[in-house]
Amino acid sequence: MRLKKAERKQVRLKYGGHCAYCGVLLGDRWHADHPEPVIRVSDERVAEQAKDHNLDNMMPACAPCNISKGRQTLEG
Ligand SMILES: [Zn+2]
């Protein structure tokens, strides 16, 4: 999922520029993680609301947290 620069900034500021998972101060490299599954909608107006809703659900995550989340099945 691609975010506009302003949207990324908004997500990052939700946690004061820190990772939502470990609290480390985020540098230039961080990921916008969304724990909630993306809802598919056909109606355009609902889709617009869902987009805002998605941004609400976005969590700023540092690279190690983002990677370790993806590796959970491998490393238990
Ligand atoms: Zn982290």
C-alpha cells in the first residue's frame, strides 16, 4: 500500500515519531504497518471512508519490527 508523504507523516506522528511496537525513534526508514485487513468495497463513497479508516489503522513500525513480524512463522 502506497501512502502520500503527508499521510506517512500523519501515521508517524501518531506515535510522536516512534515505532508503535518497540518505541524506538524512527529515522528515514520505517514502515507503515496496517494490522487490520483491507476491506473491499464497491461503493465509491464507502471506499473513501474506508481509505480514511485505513489511515487510522496504520501503525508506524521500524524495519526490525516490521521484518520480525513477517518472520514469526519461521522463528516461532
Ligand atoms: Zn520497532
